[in-house]
Amino acid sequence: MPDREKGKLRILLGYAAGVGKTYRMLEEAQQAKRAGRDVVVGYFEPHGRKDTIAKTEGLEIVPRRKIDYRGREFEEMDTDAILRRNPELCAVDEFPHTNIPGSARSKRWEDVMVLIDAGIDVLTTMNIQHLESLNDQIREITGVAVRETIPDWVVKQAEEVVLIDLPPRALLNRLQRGVIYGTEKAQRALDNFFKEPALAALREMALRQTAHEVEIRQGEENVRSHHTEPEVRERILIHVTESPASVGLIRRGRRVADYLKADCFAVGVMPSPDPIALEQHLEFARKLHIETRVLEGRNAAETLVDFARRNAVTQIFLSKPPKRQFPFLGARNVAMDVVRLAKDRQVTVVAERNKAVG
Amino acid sequence: MADTERRRPDPDRLLKQVEAEERNTSQGHLKIFLGYASGVGKSLRMLDEGRRRKLRGQDVVIAATQACASPEAQQIIDSMEVIPPSCVNGIPAIDMDALLRRHPSVCLIDGLAYRNPPGSKHPQRWQDVEELRKAGISVITSINIQYIAERQLEIERIRGKSVSDSVPESFIQTADEIEVVDATPEYCATRSIEGDEQRQLSELREIALVLAADVVDHQLEEYLQHQGSTQVYGAQERILVCVTPRSSAREMIHRARRQADRFHGDLYVVYVEQDGLNEADQRLIRENLDYAHEAKARVELLSGDDPTEAILDFASKHGVTQIFVGHSNQNGWAGRLRANPVERLIMEADGIDVRVFPNETVNA
């Protein structure tokens, strides 16, 4: 028998809890069922919402798997049971969820990929704040560091991304009426995450991200531009160091490279005062599907610029040096040295975007 | 929040905001459901919102419906109070007199872009809505992106056909809330669509999403300024290109335009005016600024003794997220002791990326 074709992934994208993602997911599952497809719900999070629970009526729900962790019982999606059941379409809520230790895979999106590989179509939900490359900006807007993130390349696997929209005021009204959380939890949510301007900013990001997802699925030839001549493909080099700022730099570099459809690689220079931290940052880059290299050189700036020239790098991405090194009498800074040395290249000095909390 | 990355409020905008606020207090609320194609589900979402509001005890009536409603939509219509349309020469229009007499707190109007029959109170339906809002009646309505006047040329180019009805975008901007009704093209078509049509619809979808994002951005900015807040969220990319006679301005503007397009962002080009430029340099600057205009950038001339300061000031006022600038030519031994202008820009641009470009005359 030939291999079954891969399943299709459809993501319903929102910007906050309560905009109606789960509801819409179940509604679409119902529609698919009415259209005669073999549908199951692999996981859904009722949050005690009546309307949402009512939407599951008549849908087959695959029971969750129970997992013991430190003497307590947790429930996770039962990926093996879904594989055995082998439906055409499976609805899976909360794409960015992190599984309890002891699960076969640490992330729900990894479970979803297993279903997709087995030829099952998956309908899933996520919020914009879980997109890895926006993590620093989100933290600046909301003051909350989101830990459950999804690498951008995973979202790219989706055949379709659909926006679930709701104006912030309507969302706040729902919260106040206790539709989304119980009233007590709602008040806490209102005090913290659910500030109207922050919601508006998140919503704007979700709208723009969906527009981008729509655009990249239209194909290369169709990208709207004022210039029609073919572009030279850009090659972006991200300079990774032991500094914690590297994480934000990698995210930003990845995002710009994706938007410009550029090649992207991350380079560290040894010796480093903290080789373990440097390696961790390179590992983070690899998780975002960025190719990494480690170079040797006493003078990091010269080593980088030399590498950039030999490898036809068009743009070098660097972290902004900390303010206290300025003015830099004596002690030189690598970023500033690169700016001075690489006058024949584009050099982008990336500012920190999450100062609000940091 | 941090005290970096602040935008300074502009007094003129504050005044406009206060005026807008005064208008708003007595006015009916306007909510618009925006879709990119018929069949995307705007009518149903609008009617469903009316139904839910009625359940919560609000006084809701229906003032206009589409000629042929889906069974689901018809079910909601049948459960609600409908103000029957008046007819002029057999063409229906909202019965404004009856509606104003009835004076509900909320009225549903399906299809904002509708040309009223000759002899009606207003030629266009959106003008009816304007009057209803002035009378303190809130309106929930729906519109398809192809009816927004300013977008019509672009959409005609994509679709290859034109529509005659239109609503000015400035009216859309007065809405208190805009909700996007999004779906993939396959989802809203009743028949199977393919290739070209699919791509056309997908382009319209992108336009609708970006339009909504722009409206949100605009409202967010006004809200923040009204609150006296100068916080910048950077949800929209805004690129600022600084041109000088030595910089390869065309290359920078070209790249910036492309990047702004990809990010659906804004593009600014500035030149900090300097004394003592020779004629050739002055001509170069003029040519580059012309090119910037062609690239649809917002072009501004800045002045100030300290160019770095002038650029940073502009960037902070406009919520810029990326600055494009040419490499500095100052590289002598003095540069070892003192930061050159580009280095100062990098150090002092808080929360803004600085992308430094090779100058035309430099060879590796």
C-alpha cells in the first residue's frame, strides 16, 4: 500500500482567551461532520463555558489519557488512541500546550505533527502571543512572559491560518459578564492581562500575522511589490554570543528573514567567556530551524566580518551593546567594531524589545 | 512600563481627539462586520450579535436585510422585530421616518454599501446610518471590502470587475468597533473554486486583514494619546530612511519599501537639512527625495543643529521601529575616541533597530 498522504493542518488564530476559538473549532467540526466527514475531538478545553460545551453535542470525543505525575493525576490528549481510531479529521484545542513530564512528547504541537504524519487532518487553536518570533514584543506589550511558544516554522506547516476576531471591548464585556472565566478569576484577568490598549495591540498583531500567512500562501510570484525585477536573495548572519540578549536577537533575525524570504544562519565565535551559554543560544537557534556555525578567532569582530565576506552574507544582525559601555574609551565593543569594519555590508543593530519587564 | 520608547503627544491631535470624544458621547455606537467576499458569513454574525443583545435585554430592531437570507439567518430575522422597508418605485430602502419614530437603542442594517432609490432622504445608506447615529441610535452593520471607495481601484485590478456602490473609508474609520469575519476562500464559496479565483479571493482577504489592522492601529494611537500615554507598542513596523548626499539612498529606499510591503508597514524618508551643500549634492538630495515620493514614502525635511537628535526626535514622535542609515565615513584615529553620528544613533535609539548600509563610494 502506498504511504497515506500527510494530513492538512488548519489553525484558528486568536489574540486572547475568550475570542471564540474553541467555539469556532467545534462549530467547524460539526459542519465537517454534517458534510459527511469522519470527525473526532482529540482534545478540547471547556473552561466551564456553557455555549462551548453545548457545541460538542453529537461529536465523538476521544477520552483523554491519564498521567500520574508526582502523586497527582493529570490528563493529556491520547495521541495513540487517536491514531488507532484513525479519523479523517481531528479537532485539537490549545496547540501550544506543554505536556506533563512523562508524556511521549513534550509539546502538543509535536503530538499534532504525529497525527498529520499519519494522514489525519487537524483543526487546532492558538493565540498570537504563542508565536515564538513575537515573544519579546508580546512581553513588552503585556508585561507577561509567555513560556509556551510555537516555532514559526511549525505554523508555516499549516495549510490554512484563519483569524478569529473580536473587538477588545466586546471581549472585555464578555469577561465582565463572566462568560470567559468565573467572576473572581475574571477580575484578576481584567486587572492583569486584559487591558484594552494591550488587547488592541495584540489584536493588531494577529491581524497582520494572518495577512502575512495569507500572503505567503499565495506563492512567490504574487507578492505585491513596487518593484518587479527579481531580487537577489538576502543572506542574514546572526551573531550569537553568551549574552541573554542573543535570544531576542535570534527571534528578531528569524522573523525578518522569514518576511524577506532570506537565508538565515547563526554564528558564534570562540573563545567565549561562557561557552555553555553560547551553546544554549545556538541550540535555541537550531530549534527555530536556523543553521548554526562556530568560528574560532581572537578578534570576534574581524572573524565575523571575514566570514560574512567569504560567505556572501548581505546583512549582519547584532545585539545593541549595553549603554554602560558608552563612550567606549579603551574597551571596544564587538557590535560597534563590526559596524566600523563591515562598511561594505549591511549591518543591523537590533534593540531589545522587552525592556518593560527586563 | 518602561520610560523608554515614548511617543510625544502632538497638541493638534489631542485637540482633534477631544472634539471626536465630544461627538461620541451623544452619538449612537457603530459596529461594522467586515468581510472580503460574499458568503464569508457577515450577515449571520451580525444577526447573531443582534439576537444575543436582545436576549440580554437590549432594544434591538432590524432595519435592513439582504434580498435572500440563508435559512439560519432567516430563522433569526423571524425571531426579531423588523421595521419594514419603504419602497420607492419598487426599490426598497430603510424607512427612516418609521425607524426614527420607533427609536430603538440598536438597529441592524445588513449591507452598508447600498445606493438608495432616487427620492430617498439620503442618496447613500451610510448617510442614513450617519443620521441614525446622530439621533442616538446604535447601528450594527456589515460591509464587503470591495465597497470601500479607496480600495476599489486595487480590488478592481485583482478581480477584473468593478462595483458601483461605495462607502468612503473615512466613514469606516468613524466606527467604534470593526470586527473582521475571516474564513478561507473555500469556506465561503458554495461551489468549488480554483486557481485564479482562489488567488483573487486570497488577495482580497489579505487586503481586508491589513485594512482592519490599520484601523486598529489608528484607534489604538488615538486612545493612547487621549489617555495622555506615549507608550509605543510597535505592533506595526514603521521604517525610517535617513538620506544624505553620500548615502546610497536609492538602495536604502528600495529595500525599505520592500520590507515595509512585506510587513504591511509604513515608510518614512527624512533628510536633515544642512548648510553649505554644493549644487551637485543639492541635486542628488532632490533626486533622492523624488524617488522616495515615487516609492510612496512619507517624505519630510528636518532641521536642527544636531542631525542625530533631529532623527531620534522624529522617530520617537512617529513610533518608528527601524531606522535605515548609511555607514559613517568618519573612521580616523579621532573616531576611536569619539562616537561617530551612526554610532550615536545606534546607542541612543531605544527600542529601534538600526540598519546601516554601505555608501555608494565605498569599496570593500
